[in-house]
Amino acid sequence: MRVHCLGLNYKHAPVEIRERLAVGEKKSGETSAETAKVDEIEEAVVLSTCNRTEFYVASHEGESFPQAIENHVRRHFQLGDDPLPFYHHSDAEAVRHLFHVASGMDSMVLGETEIFGQVKAAYAAALEAGATSSTLNQLFQKTFNVGKHVRTHSKITSGPTSVGAVAVELAVKIFGDLKRCKVLLIGAGEISRSTAKSLATRGARGIVVSNRSFDKAEELAGEMEGRAIRFDDFQSELPSADIVIGSTAAPHTIIDGSHVDPVLRKRRGRPLFFIDIAVPRDIDPGVGDRSGVYLYDIDGLESIATESRKKRASELARCERLVEELMQKHGVLSHRTNAPQREGTGLSSPEPPPAAT
Amino acid sequence: MDKIYLGIATAFFLGGFIYSVIALKNGSFRPSRYNLAAMLGGLVFQTLFLGDRGRIHYACPVTTAAEMFVFIAWAMVIIYLVLGPTYRLSLLGVFTSPLVFFFQVPALLAGFDKVAAEAVADAKGPTNAWLETHIALALIAYGAFAMAFVAGIMFLVQDRFLKKGKLNGLFFHLPPIQNLSRAILLLVILGVALLAGALGSAYAIDGAAGTAKLFIMHGMWVLYAVLLGVRFTRGLPSAQFARFTILAFAVPMVSLYFVR
């Protein structure tokens, strides 16, 4: 049995193209089952995320087969003859590609972990729809082992890669459990909104929004099940806030030592985390020199995210080595070749391949 | 046999520490696995050692400086095993094991004369329960202060990472700063309470009152109690509390020379 992969992803296909091939979570199993019914296709799994749509199929067919899958995909999504940046991989290359995808090595944000769950969900849907059998069942089980192995034995997932993720990571390293943390938003900009949302997903409660436009404060507070206050009242909320996010358009700092010192005395050693994403800055940099105060501005947060992204990129070679080792271990031929591909996948077949004519 | 037990225990702590450092460097450190196993293994052999020495002395095995060091190290490991999981301080073991190792190496090098110890035990007569209680409580208090010292170092390391925005491998493995702050506070409270018990039991021992040993222990108790008082009443910042806890540990260390 041979394994083929046909797909397109964010690297070559812009969102206008990707959205034409998007398969919703609920339709995933059904689409896999429909693909598996196509002549000469024995098994199929459709993986569709915001960054890629890929068809993994098992078949006895060989060289001309990728074109046959592409024809099916074009028919299914009514794509006509539009030139589309499809890629296709067969046999060991297809297996290698799936291993890379599941390990986060092919993701836009290198090492992101969400893709692993998406691959699992796509396979589970196909399995439930009866679109898989021995070959893809084995392949996906091995894929999950490889995905876990690569993440465990490399640093590809290490470090936060976005401003929101950095803020959450720092907050967790300061407070531990965020469930008891109160977040005060001063200003309702887009980054502060997404940062507060990231904190809320990790358990932060009691979000208070203060903004010059009270309507906007109320709107954001409503979105986060928080409370809106008048802009002039934010100082009275400082003593009880654990995380303060500043993102106003004020031309000068709005928080300095004179605001923070009395607050620190009231907090009795409990740390205070300031996230200043405003330009010009909202919080006087001198505030960060105080014991128990951790202050990060937008450059500080961005540089941590950039550093993490670089670190992840530097891990790619190690991850590739790990995948090659596992391909050898799992009996998948590992030498890289483009076409024609004659090597098998190393996966057992439930029935013998047809005799050559 | 006691020296073999101590040697094996020391090897466990050293092994656990070396493994953790290598794993941290390679980025493959997994909390609560090998390091915890090494700490547990070390504890078993420490206990066997202390049991052996206790049988020789017919008393709490703290008759020499070497034994006192092992006893404190034993108390530290037990406190780590109780406190670590509660506060998710998996890396505390990595920081604890070198200190435990350095406590046990001098003891290992000093050696233990079984015949002499038996002769001393025979000459000493029956054991005094108050004396045993006093010594045991005092040394476990020293163990608590030692662990506060270790947690204080971890706090300052993590505080520096957070202040400088340097998120390296160790940063991700170190516990949250607030957990460390709570752990230091708890350890100092534990140490002060145990030392109070040790001082109280000392007054039940004939001839103990007014000795230089007891004077030093009182001084140490007052020092840590004042530290706690300032923390609670004046809201001493956590970083300063950690710094004072590290500095204050010099007092129990020096006092060991006088009270042994």
C-alpha cells in the first residue's frame, strides 16, 4: 500500500485560496469518507486548519495517482481549472511531511502545539466515518508517537512566541495560579484586549477596564465578563490589581513611583506586574526598579517573543534528525527523493498490492 | 556498615544533582522523576545510617559534628519531600542536593569510630528524653533554615530573570516567584517554631540554663523572629526577605561550631 499527501498551506497559498478548501470540523469525517470512496483510494484522512488543507490517502496506485487526487479535490471544492499551489508527496516523503506537520515543524508559529490536537481530531473523525483502515491507522498512531517524541526531545515548543503568550508566561512565573489574579486594563487597545484575553484563558478573573471612552470600556468589560470604571478612577483600583496593562494614547506617563509606592506598602510583599504596551509609554520605567515590581514595555515583550522564535528555529535541524531516526525505527525509508518515488511506507497492508502487469 | 550507608546516600545526592544539571543544560529536565528518585534513595540510606548510629549510641545520633551535619541533611531532605510537591517546587531538589552533598562529605571524610562511640554511650548512662528532644528539634529547625536559604537563592535567581527579562531554560523550570516567597516564609515560621520547642525543652535539662550554647540559640531565635515580625508588620518586600534569610543562615552555620 502506498501513502500520498496532496495539499496546500500558508507558505504558498494566501488565505483567499485556503478558505476555498477549508473543511469545517463537523464536515471533516464526511469529507474523508467521500474521498475514500473515490476509485482507487482505499483510505483517507482530511486535515483542515486555518493554515492548511491536506488529503492523506492510502492506495495501491502509484505515479499518476497524485493527479487523480487533485482532480477529486478540484471536483469536490468546485475549483475548476484555477492554478493552485498544490504540493504532493508520496510514500516516505508523505510520511515525513505528516510527521513534520504533527510535530509543529511545518507550522507558521514553529513548534505550536495546537496542530497536534488538530491532526488527532482529523484522524478521529476519519476513523469514526470509516474512512481509514490498517495503513492510515498505523501511520497516524506512529505520527502521534513521533509528534510527542519530537516535542519531548527538542526545544521546539520552548518559550512564548507572541506578546500575549509572553505576558501569560511571565504572569504565571510571578503568581503561579492566575485564578486569584485581578487584571486592570488602562486603555482598551487591540493588543491589551488580546493580552487580557490570553490571561483570562489561563484563569485570570476580575478584569477591570478603565478607558477615556467609557462606552469602549464597558464594551470590552462586557466581552470579558469584567467591570468598567471611569478613567479617572483607575488609581483607586491599583492596590487590589495584580496585573496592570497600560495601553492608552496619553502623550506622557500616567503611572509613576508616587502612585506605586503607597500601593506596594498595602500589598505586603505581593508582587505587581505591569505590562506597558503603550507608545509613548504609560508607566514610568523607574517603577520597574522597585522590589516586587515587574515592568515590561512593548519592546521587552517583543524581544522575548523574538528570542523564543529564534530558539525554536534553531531547533529545526535537531527535530529533522529526530524525525529521520524515527522513520528508520518505524521502518519507513528515510532517504529524501523527489520523483519518481518507488520506496514504500514501511506500513503493512491489509491486502497484497496488485500484481505488476 | 554505617559509613557505606552514608557513602551510598551521598552518591545518590551527587548523582541526582549531576543528572539534573546535565538535563537542564540539554533542555530535557523533567521534574519529579530522576531527581526525586535520587532524593528518595538518598533518604533511605541516610535513615539507615542514622538508625545504625542511633543503635550504637542508644540515643539520637548527634554526638559528633559529622553526625549533626548528616542529621540536618536528613531533615532537609524530609522537608523538601513534604514541601516540594505542595508548592510545586520540583527544582528545589536540584538546589537542595548540592547543599546536602556538601553537608555529608565532611561527615564521610571524618569517619565514625564505632568502638569509641560505644564506649562513650556506655559511660554516658541512660538517655535523657528532654535532651534528645532538644537536640532533634533544634537540628530539624536548622534543616528548615537551610531549606529557607535554598529557596531564598532560588527566589533571587528567578527575580533576576524576571527583572532582566531573560527567559532561559532555568527560568521555565524555576517555580513562580510567589510560591517561592510563600515557601521561604513557611520555612522560617517552621524553623522559629521548632527552635522555640528546642529552647523550651532545654530548660527541662539540668544545668542547661545559662550556658553559652543556649545563649547562642536564643540569639538565633530572636534574629529569625525579628525577621518574621518585620515581614508581617512592615510588609518587608519578598526579595529583601529572601536576601535576609540567606544572610541569616550564616548564624546557624556558625553556631553549629559552638553547640556541637
